[in-house]
Amino acid sequence: MDTVTRRRLPDVVGDVFASGTSLFRSEVRLARAEVSEKITQAMRGVIMALFGAVLMIPALVILLTALVAALADRGLDAALAAAIVGGGAFLVGLILLVVGVNRLTTDNLTPRATIDQLRSDAAMARDQVKT
């Protein structure tokens, strides 16, 4: 006698559909959690950068003023010294701004684990349908 239990095709399809639905809901929950975590990380980074910038601004102004004074004491015209120091500070600030903006791209905030898991689940579902 055959010990293998034979199931009807509608029952198998129903089970696969129910399992797929449950899996999809779990993946949506995972995606929400991962996106929330990425947003929290980004916000913490932005807040820390803002506090750091606020604290560094007065110090930077004092240091740049001292540099202008030092150049003027060495015989450079005060206006030219201020232009050189201001231009250098502008270039450094521009470079930092570009690098910072590039790090806030959507690629860095993409929920990679969820996407990889969804791809794996889709491949597994395709394999189950084939058999």
C-alpha cells in the first residue's frame, strides 16, 4: 500500500497562496522596520552634524580672524589676507558640503536586507511552483 499522502491540486495551491501571503506580510513588516531604522540613523547623523557645526562656527571664525591677522602682520595687505583666508575657507566648505550631500543619497538609505530577502523568497516560490 502506498504510504504517500496525495493532496488535491486546489489544496496545494491554496496552501502555497496562504504561505505566500503570510511571507509577504512578514517581509512588509521587515521592510518597515528596516526603513525606520535607516531613517533613525540618518536623523541621528544630521542632528550630530548640526550640533558639531554650531559649536565649531565661533571657533572657526576666531581661527580665521587670527590667520588674517597673522598674514597682515607679515606684511600682506589686510584685504588681500582676508580674501585669501576667506577663499580657502570657502573651498574647504564647498568640498565638505559636496561630500556630505553625496553621502545622503537614496542608495545609502536603501533597505538592502529586505530586498535581498524578497528576492530569495521569490526564487523559493518559483522553485516550489515548478515542483
